[in-house]
Amino acid sequence: MKFVTNKVVSRSALAALLATSVFAGVHAQAAVHPNDFVEEIADRALKSLLADTAARSGDINAANRLIEQHVVPHVNMEKTTRLAVGQPWRQATAEQRAALVEGFKGTLIRTYSGALKDVKDSTIINMLQFRGDPNADDVVVRTTISGVSNTPVGVDYRLEKSGDSWKVYDVNVEGIWLIQNYRNQFAGEINRNGIDGLIKSLQR
């Protein structure tokens, strides 16, 4: 089974990558305002992406290296996978859970690698007014990303506190949350072929 990425999410997969890659290389104190945290390092992440011509050309190995370096350490991939799988996660063995996390990570990397060609010198992350309590353990940072499509793309980043830092575990692109988008597809595959069937589909 090939998992279908929603058209908006697919078109703006770069936005999802930037949503997590902006956290590369910085360990912010939890007291730092989430918006300030994102804004402070957005330029650094963009420069890194713009400099990686191999990844931008669609080289899967280069994209994999870039995402492993700039994204994976700052994402709670287990939580993202657990929420996407839903109730069946509780019945999965430790080995199945590890395989699900690794398989889902691979699926996302493949999605992002094809969108890196959309990076331009004019790509800009615009911070929007923060809503909620910046001292909460779970927050949403709202932005738009311009320069990756004809119109600015709205992107929300859901973050959780992790010690003295933040971690990303979900991304909303143009009103579509990544976890919810995949949860529906995962549920269908699990209903047909079980947890092992989903693992095999992710690995393919």
C-alpha cells in the first residue's frame, strides 16, 4: 500500500520540514518564548537548507542526512507515531513499536526529500501572534511560510517541553494536522492487515 499524502500537505511538505528543522542546533531554555525560539533560529535553518544543493535536487541520501541532522534530534518521533497509530499502539509489542517508528520516519523523509527543491532564496518564515500560555508544557506556534508556493502557506508547530528544551510532535499545514492525516490511513491498513501489515506498508 502506498500512503497518500494530502495534496496540500504534499505541496507544502517543505513547510513541514522547516517546521521542525528550525529547531536544529539550539537547545532553548523552557522559559524562552516559543515564538522567540522559532524566530531566532529560522534564518540559520534556512541557510543550511539553501546550502545543501544535493538535498534540494531530490537526492534521497542527502535529504536523509539533512533530516537526520537537523530534524530527528528535535522531534518526538515515538509520540508522533503513537498518536498516528492510535489505539492499536497499545497492543503492539516493543519490537513492533520500534518498527513502526522507524517505518514512519522513513515515510516522512521520503515525503520531505521531494519537496526540498522548493527552497528558494526568497523563502521566509513569518511569525504570527502567539496564542495561549507560553509557559505551558504543550504549545502551538503559528507561522506562514512564503516563497515555497504562489501564496503564503499557513503552518502551525505543536511543541512540548522536553527538559530544558522543546520538541516538535505534530505539524499543521493549511489546516491539516500531520498526525490526523496519517491516522486515517493507518487505521484502514491496520483493519485490513493488522500491525504487521502497516509495518510492511511503511517499509515499502
